[in-house]
Amino acid sequence: MFKFNVLITTYETILAEQSSLNKIQWQMLVVDEAHRLKNKNSKLMESLKCFHAKHKLLLTGTPIQNDME
């Protein structure tokens, strides 16, 4: 299907291309700016939950703004 080892993209592209991207068995999903995932029921969080990845890593340089939930 696709011939690449790494995909670097934006949240907006993930939302727009979710149906294609979540068909891939990813070894690792790395999400930068994870502080944007404030609501576990948000459209973005629901989209990321659909991705099949052996490992998921959330990154942020922003201190915790709310609680850990």
C-alpha cells in the first residue's frame, strides 16, 4: 500500500486522512503537542484511538495545564 518507514504529519492531516492512515499497522505512533489532547472524548482523541500501533508515545514541552485525567 504505502512505502515509507516514518510519517511526520499534523493533527489536521490526521483528522482529514484518518481512514487511510489507520489502515496501517504502525510500530510506533509519536504524538507531539500532546497537551492539545485535553478532552478524552474530543474528535482528535477519538481519531488517535483508532490507530493500530504497537507503541504510542505522547510528547509535550508544556507543563500540565489541568489534571491528568
